[in-house]
Amino acid sequence: MNIQSAHNLEDVRQMARRKLPRIAFDFIDGGADDELCLRRNREAFQQHRLLPRYLVDVSKRDQSTVLLGRRYSSPFGISPTGLAGLFCPDADRLLAQAAAQANIPFLLSSASNGALEDIAQVAPEHVWFQMYCTSDEKINADLVRRARASGVRVLVVSVDVPVNSNRERNKRNGFSRPFRMTPGVVLEALAHPAWVLRYLQTGGIPMMRNWAPYAPAGATAAQVADLYGTLTPAPMVQWGHLQRIRDAWPGPLVVKGLMHPEDAAHAVRLGVDALVVSNHGGRQLDAAPSPLEVLPAIRAAVGDDVELILDSGVRRGSDIVIARCLGAKFSIFGRPTLFGAAAAGAAGIERVIRIVRNEVDMVLAQIGCASFDQLHPGFLWSPGTPHATRAAPAPEVQHVEQRVAVPFP
């Protein structure tokens, strides 16, 4: 099926399902335990309603957004996703290129298959680097050094993986270290011959190149993956680790994964510039609330000046608009672009970005908001409150025409 026939992100997901063997698809698609958190992330958006406003001039619409001092063409970016090369050869490079073309950020995972130094050169203005603190302080410091030497402007520290979670789909499929291609896995995979052929041609599980420098010379991809597994997760990581990174990193520092308002406020006191409110896509604590549920409390705890980015569960342009109304300046998502890469490579990633960009544009027009930056809680319908009867004042749009409208490629 042609990727251009995908009308929404679920269409792309289903195309990827047909291309990937179950062991690979489930690695992307699955969550922890009973996967209640996965559903909760989507249901949280479904609890909100956007209130249409008409008879407003929305002939020129602008969804560009300034985040951490840089204007991006759309209010969303690509979340960090590890092992992307398993689903599409050279996926990290393709994701970086697509982000640069669309003028949105791409958060390169430290568990990527492409090396930080290489991917940063592909899109130097759009690649952020995401890292986990390991049990080795020297490696932590070296990851920060490498990001700085590679010209990365924004460093993201993920803090929400103190231990490996119970991802039962992966266990049932045998996706664990050491990776085992059991007879059952092989038999099911044969129904996806193109993927199997690529897997064999590229030598199996791709190398985690960011970790190869810390392994013995000549280490195989499996040996490097095992090293990564000994260094992370690191349950001993504390606030002091984050403080040392803040002291060493001269640019914008983002922390990903804090869900408690007190933790968010403490991170800001340490000098963190922005927060990604995330439950790791429902892949860590199945009983956790959705980021959208805790977003207003985190906004109240950190104040209006701290930039908040929402991650987990974003599947529609309306989700991004709702998140903005509740206090998130920006949103990111990872599964859809991985599915796009698996379905059709670069064209699949570009299709995902185009779908979401067009949805954001359409929603802005429907609610009478010519500029994404003008969104506020008054665009949400809240039955039973005075706000609901008044709704929001008609947006002032005169100055919007003076801004450069962002074309939709």
C-alpha cells in the first residue's frame, strides 16, 4: 500500500504492522504490564473538548512556535526512540533529515543505532541529544562532552527509567538480552520476508554506536548491547547527578520524565530550562497517570516562564492543541515516526509529519485561532463553569498577518 494513502497515524501504524514481524512491531507498540497506561494516555485527551469559534478571520494561520530560543515551523517534534535501525535501516539519519526538512526538533536517543557525532552533522540545527545517567560517572561526563563537541544545542536527560519495566509483550516474543531468534519467532517473521532479508543483510541486531567507544575494541553489536545493559538502568542516580550535568552543560538543558509537581519545581531550581512531561509512553509504570492529567499541576508548580513539552499518547493534531491549552508549549511523539520509517522509510516519516501538521492547521481554523501562540484554556469547553458560558474572547488577529505564514510541505 502506498504511504500517501495513509490518512491518519493509525493508518501508518497498520502499514507498519504489515511490514514488521510481531517481535519488532510489539517492541514499538507495547507498554508495561497490562498496558493500562497506554490506554490512559489516549483517554486523557478524549476527556477534553475544543470549543469552535466562527466568524473569525483565519485565512492566514501560523502554527510556528518558539521553543528554547528557536522558532520551529510546527509545535511538535520527534521523541527519542532507541534501536530505530532495527525497524528501518539508517532510521536515525532519516529521522534527522525529516526533522530538518520540516523544521522541527528530533531528539536523538542515546540508545540509537546512529552515532551522536554522525547524526548531529546531518541536522545540526534540529538534533537534540537525549541521554540516561549511567552507573559510571566518567561515561556520563563523556556523553555530555561528546554532545557539546558535536555541536548539539539542546541536551535532554531522561530520568524515568530507574529499573527495567515489565514489558510482557517483549517477554512473550523473546525480545530480551541476549536476543533470541527462537523457532516460533523465525516462523512468524518469515511472513515478512523483506524485513527478514534486511535483517540478515545488515548482520542482525544493529550496533548501538553511542556505546561502542566504551566497549573493548572489536566488540560485536551484541556485546555492546550487553554493556549498555550493565550501565543502564542506574537506580542510584540522584539529583546530584543532574546538578553535575547542569554545571557541565552550557546550553539549554531539558529533563524528561518528571511527573510530580514537586520534582518539576526542584528541577527548575537546579537550573533546568524546560521539562518534558512524560510517562515514557506507558512503557514504565502502568499505574502512572497520563502526562496530560498532571500537566496543569506541573504548570502551577513551575510558573509561567518554564517551557513545558508534553510526551506520551499524542496521535492527533487536536491533541497538540489541547496540550497547549492546558499549559504545554510543545508536544513530541515517537511511535508514529518509527511506524512511518518501518512502513516506507523517509517517505513514511515525512507522511507522519505532514498528517499531524495538517491536522493542527485544520483544528486552529475550526476553533477560530489564527496563531498557535494565541491558544489558552478558554478554547476548551468546561461544562458547569462560568468560563464555559463566556468561552474565550474572539482572538485578535490583526498582527498575525505581519508574521510569516509557515508553508506546509
